[in-house]
Amino acid sequence: MLPDGRALRERLKLLVAGMMSLRHVGQYHEPNLDGTPGDYISFNSWEWPQGIGLYGLVRLSQQTDDKALKALVENWYADRIAEGLPVLNINTTAPMLALSLLWRETRDPRWAAVMDDWANRILTEMPRTPEGGLPHIVSDKINDRELWDDTLVMVGLFLASYGQAGGRRELVDEACHQFLLHTRYLADPQSGLWFHGWTFDGRHNFARALWGRGNCWITLGILDLIELADIPTPIRTFLLGVLETQIEALLKLQAPSGAWHTLLDDQSSYEEISATAGFGYGLLKAARLGLGPAGCLEAGMRALNVLLANIDETGTVSNVSYGTRMGHDLQFYKDIPIQPTGYGQALAILCLTEGLKHTGIAAEMAA
């Protein structure tokens, strides 16, 4: 059943408040390689969870024309840039995605030079794997010669979005290259799902984990890639075929609750809500665009409803797994602790925002 649009808007306000109230705690103190403290929870840190959080906020502000929310995000960027940006890596690129969406809308002169410099450094300074991949080197670990599915959202979408808006075709081409190369090494032809990672050292997929949130980055990533940039027809057709194959597998693995497990093919692993929100967003979006197999809309609605059941009265999304490094055995993924995070809030915001679009469609049809 499609939730009421007014109820979704109220829950979205709660989700934004919940994101603002997240606090870093000592249990999750993870120092970075340069000795600075790592903060992957509270809102004011420039890292990947906050970057995904900002993406959700910008998408919401654009959908609802919320000028106060837009100003909040703009002030966040102004403050962080004034403080000085962190070391360039895969995960510290994530906040650039939402900034590119802001700039596409406003053309604010404060942002273009920052994004130009960052994009140039991705092309010229980031190390490369064989075949030109971007290794998943992050603030607290050098994952040299490794490809992770996370990279496509943390870096690929920014390159596509800013490249399209800024008239820099070489950035869009680089995004396409990364999506194709990661598909080559991470998409499992047998299941249709994606492995978490690949290493060129020993040439293997680590634990061969069909990890939930990693797969939701792909569902979200392919759909948003083709929305944010003009993708050449052969590449677009190829990636949409990969997406349809993944969705067909996902539809068979959705739990009776409407959620998905943190290891998609292992019912003994816990049901995980950030991945569920990401899949809900992707399935609802695919249904709206007329993409993917039959069943997307129904499964997306089930995901939306179980997500709503996991948002508490403070707007905090529960049953979200903490940031997940590469696992060398499947038990590693089952043992990841549960912790409210910015990306959990943001994926919920994206899912509910897409739900709002469906309530609008339903209202138009009723009229």
C-alpha cells in the first residue's frame, strides 16, 4: 500500500532532524592514516557517510523546494571548505556529489573552482589498478589494487554529475570507464548480484560476499548515473541490462518483512535497513521510469513500509549496519555492529523522497 504523502513529508522532517542529532562516540573512534581523528557518524565531518547524507538532503530539498534545507546544506559546505578540505581519497570525494547537484541548480561561483580542482586531482593524482581502475584507498586504510562496489557512488557519480553540468566530457567518460571495469570484476554472472570487492593481488573476490549495502550502491548508482549524465547508448544499454539482472535476483531474496539480509543470500544474517532503503529507492525509481522487471513497484513499496517501521520517534533509522570494510570470510559481515549513521538516514530520505514522487503520480491519476 502506498503511504499517504503528508505522512511521508512528516517522516522526512523527522529523518532530517535525526541526521542532525547523530553524535560521534568513542566506541567508533577510528584514527585516520594522517593521525587525525576519524568521525564517520556526526554530521559535521567531511567523510563518506556525511557525503551520502548530504546527497539525500539535496535530493529532498530539490523535490520539495525546501529553501531552509538548501541553505543548511550550502552553509555546511561553506563552513567545511573554510576549515580546509581533507586528503583526497575515494571516500572524501563523496561529499562532492551533493555539491555538484547544488551547483547544477544555482551555478554558485563559490563551488566550481573547488570541484574543478578535486576532479582534476582524481584524474591525475589518484593511484590506479591494472586496467585503470580507482583502488578503494580511504582515510584510514590503503586498499591498494582493490576494486570495491562503494567506489561507483563515492566517486563515479560525482564525476558524471559535475562532468555533465560543467561541460567536461572527460569526467563523464571516466565515470563510464569505472562502471564498466567494476562490472567486469564485481558482478557475479551466476547469481546476478555483486561481490563486495576484487583484488588484483591473487585475483579473487575475497569472501565472495553478496553484501546487501554494497549491492544497493549498484542499484542506486546505475539509475542515478543515467539520470545525471548523457551516457553513450551502448554503455547505457549494457548497464541497464546488468541492473535488470540484479533486480531479478533481489526480488527473489526479499524477506517476508519487506527487508533484505546483510548477506543477501544468507537468511541467518540479520535484516539490514540501510540496504533495504537503498533497494527501495532503486526499485521505486525503476518502476517510475519503466525500467527493470515486473514486480519492482510492489517490492519497492514493501521496502518502503518496512523502512517506515524502522524509523523511531526521534527520526533515527534503526537496524543500520556500521561502515563495513572488506571481509575475508562471511562471518565478518554477520558481526558488523548496528549503529545509526548519516548514510542510513540518507538512504531512508532517498527512499521516502522517491515514495513522494509516486504519491504525486497517484494523485494525478486520481484527478
